[in-house]
Amino acid sequence: MKKTLLTALISAPFLLFAQNPVQELLVKNAYSVKSSKESVKYINNEIPDGHIPGNSNFSSKAKKDKNFSSVVLGNTFYDLQTNASPGRRIVLHDDGTISAVWTASPDAGTGYPNRGSGYNYFDGTNWLTGRDNKIETSGRTGWPSIMLLDDGRERIMAHESGTGGFISSTNASKGSSSFTSTGPVLDDKSVVNVDRVPIWNRSVATNGKVHTISNYWASEDAGIDVVTRNGISSPTSYSRWDVVGDTADVVHILLPGYDSSLYTTGGGDGYAIDARDSTVAILIGGLGDPVSLWKSTDNGENWTYTDVDNYAFKGSRGPATLFLSGDTVNTNDGSVDVMIDGNGDVHAFWGLGRVLGAVSTTDATDTVINFFPAQSSLMHWKEGDTAARVSGVAFDQNGDGEYFVNTETFQNLDASNNVPSGLLSAARTGATSLVTMPSASSDADGNLFVVYSAPVEGAVHFLNANFRDIFVSYSTDGGTTWFGPQNITQDGRVESNFPCAAKMADDFLHVIWQEDATPGTHLQNHSAAAGSHPNDICTMNYAAVPVSDIINNVLGTDVITSVSDVNRDAEVFVVSQNQPNPFSGSSEVIIYLRDASPLTLTVTDILGNVLNTDDLGVMNRGNHTVTIDGASLSAGMYFYTISGKQNSVTKRMQVK
């Protein structure tokens, strides 16, 4: 019996989960859940009675202004950095320099033909500038991993999305923006002589080897059949490349014990890898699947298996046995991370998921798994543990003991790629939970950190989805006790998502993330009919967060939650993203006014210089179209601001 994932939503924290098959239960009210978690000590909130219900460890602290700022590494129109797990995309080098990569596209062309690996480097003083184009000379690439080789060169491994395999790009020394790229390697065709398309790689380097895990893409329309091995559809495979010999040692093998007794299907980005000296750790998850660890202490020659989360409903019989159990159970949401600490011990992290077994509504002989996407906890397990613990949670912003976000935040588009009835938008990333995408780090003192993405209570886009921020939790005792959450990005007016932390921290925790004007992504959440997520340019951001601020609990959690373009109790107007964007000549903006208002249009450059101001006159209630004249503007990034009596909205635009 196959495993199919369906969505079920619940509307109250104490509602008993339905035991009948439920494909979707749309709720009009926002989801709320008690925010107290016994193994996480809350460190920052303003609650009148001084504690979160059920958590006597809480202590109240006021927010401290951030003594760090973020840096824009580059721009991208391609806005899906991962389907689930963040991967290794930023490296702190021993001399304090930093390298970072991301999936980038300099334009919004159909299919993003110029997509590839964005790259930037910090030399101790400055970052490189003008980093909007890919480093590869050909191919449509993405999902890059970056690593430092033993000889001081950097290597970026990114998948070739058309034919499969991985483009290996190497520079002469770290920091050089000139890379030499190979054709696709590890494409699997030389092994089986069939059209297999391995993509979504995660790669690390140690002791002269590059270790890679990946998944198989399939498309009926493209004539690419599903790969089935060991009874698993689209399995996760392991490869190893010898750097000195420039050849493959191992090509797409399945790890020992990885078969249909554990999994029925693989999934793009439902896995993570780390390496330290001769130790390599691979973590594989998946919604409705176990969290499994394979560890090698001899550079990938031999492996030992550990069942990390004790999930009882594994493999091909999992959905059926889960259905027969009549219960809902915790699982992972497919977003995982793995880290080897200085003692050689492995730490595993994952977003908490919850699933329910049911009979398929289309095939009475089949069983399916329903899942509940509004889960709000992050889990941690360390080697030697018998059970996982909570390491991160969403934050109760208003201090009422509940975490309250709108349904649009954790809903996805329907099967026809439309916004579900009754909602204004849909902003979930894949099948992930509310608290998701863990990325772990450690410092020389043994302190552990995990950054993650979570929606901000009260920070709502005008299409009713909550914006996300990047949060951090920390542990000073090897992961037994976690303190958090603290908010790194602290904005609430833009979508901060897809966090990735350098695996090693020094005096700073080094973090990158993507910033978007709209919750969700254009790739996964845009409805053409509703215009819910325009193809706007995004920025890749970096911040060095002082470790002392994190451990002294002073980052804070307060954010701006009264978004400037939403005020439902007063004069309201909504300003769309200009279309087309980028543009030459002219572009149009749609405005919605709840009440009549005089309006002005102001265009500024990236330094804030006012280039043009137009008096648009008084516009009546309803929809209006405003034309932006860019004929006199040279190519580059600009901002346009629509202002009324009480409201002002500013958005980015690009002239080409």
C-alpha cells in the first residue's frame, strides 16, 4: 500500500483529532496552541503574571536593541531555497573569513533558465559586491553546498536540474569568485545506463573526500520514470568522490538497512549530512517516516544505524498500521539537520510533525496519511539519548499563553494551484510545519545553537498570512536543556525564511536567510487567479549575531506587528507589487482603497534620494491602477512609495 500525504487542519489546541479519514478541514479561525514546553526555558516576554502557564522556569526580560546588522549578499528572483532541510550553505573558516552560497536567478524568465549558484565571500573586512549572477558557466543549477577542500580551494556542488547529476565548481583558493565548473558528475547513468535524474544534493568534504546524499526526480510529462530501489520509490542515495584522484569511489549506493522496512518513498531535501575528520553522519527523515541516523567513523566505508525518534509506523505497512492504531502520532516534517560536535557525538534536529492514518477517499483498498501542518515545536536528539526533547518553539508574542496565527500561514494551494475557498492566500512551504528548517551550530566552548523559521504572532500580511522571522535557541549543557526562543531578524514586516547557520561559531553565530516581501514563495504559493505571490526580487541576507547576546538572553522577541500597509480599523489601502518587474518604460501598480484619500507616488533610489514625486489627486474607494514611469531611470533597484492621509506603503522595483 502506498503512502499518500493529505492535509488536515485543527482549530483548537485541545481538540481530539478525528479518527475518520479527513482530507482537508478548513478552519475560519486562526490556529492556537499552548506555547509552554517543558524542556525549553522561555527567556523573553512580557506577561503580567510573570510566567507562561505550566512553565515555572520562565523569566521576563525586555527586548534589547540589536547590536548587529544584516548584510545583503545578493539578489534572486528564484525564491525557493529548499523544500525542507536547509543544508550547508555558509562556512566559517578558521581565519574568520566566511563563504556563503544560495540558489540564485538574476531574472524572472520562464523556468529561470539562468538559475545557478550565488556566491559571496567575507575577507575579514568586506563582502564581495555585485553577486546576483551564478558562478557556473553553463547549465541550470541549484541547491548548492559549499565546502573547503584540504588544499585550500573551495568547492560548490549544485545539481543540474535538466539531466541530473551535479556540477562541481572549484576556485583556486577560498574567496576567489572565479570558479572552474565540470560537467555533471554522479549522474548515475554510467552505473545503470538508464535515465535517472539525481538532484537535491547535500555535500560535505573531509579527509580528501566529498560525501554527497541526494534524491531522484521523476516526471511523467518529461518521460522520467520513478526510480525504485530496495522497495523505496525515489530513494535517498549516498555517493563519495575522491578529490585527489578526481573520480568517484561510490556512486549512489543505498545505506545498509535503508529499505522498505523503514521507508516507502524518499523526498527531496528530507535529509542532512555533516562530517568532522573521519566521522560522517547522515540523517534521513520525512513526514510520516522515521528519523534515521547513519554514522561512519572511517570516512564513509562502514556505517552503523540508529533509530533516532522511535517512530513505530515504519515502511510499507506504516500507513495501514497507523490507521489500525486509531491514534495520531508525532513524526518529523521532513526538515532535519545533523551536526557532529567536538567530541565526535552526533546531534539531530527536526521540525515536529503530527500524522493520522486513514482509508483513501479515492481507493478503499489503500491507506493514506493525513498530516496536521500547524505544529509548533522543534526537536533535538543527541547520541546516547533514549528520547528526543523540544529545543525550539514558536513565540507567544502577546503573552496570553497561546500562539495564534492565521490559517493562510499553514495552508497550501489546492490541486488546481488556486487559493482554497475562504482564504486570501496560502503560504506553507511544502509539507513543513509552522516551526521548521532547523540549522545547528556549536562553538569552542561546547555551546549549541539552533536557528529555525517560525511565523510571528500578530505580524500579518494584507493577504492574511503571518510573516516569518528567524529564531534561535541555545544550550550550554550539551543539549540537555534549551533556552529560547529569541528572534534574530525581529522585523515582522517581511518574510524571513530558509535560515542556515555556519556549523562552527566563534564570538558570533553566522547566519544567512532569504528575505521576501510576501509570506511563502512564488514557486509554491502563487495563484495566478488571485495574484497572491508576485514574482518579486528577494535578497539573501547575512548577520553575525554576538554569542554573548544570545547566551545572556538579550536578543529579545519584540517585533513590529502593526504592518504599515494594514490597518483594518481605519483608512486602509493595499498596494500590489508592480507588474511587470523588472521593467523598462513603465510598470503598473494596483491600489485598493477602503475610503477616499488623496495619494502621492514617490520614487527613490537605494540611497533614499527622492527622484520623482507625483500628486495622484483624490481617489475614491475601490481599486485603482497607477502607472510608474521608469523611462528616465537607469537600470538598477529603486523603491516606490504610495502615501495617503494615514498610510504609506513602500515596495522595491527593478528597472532593466
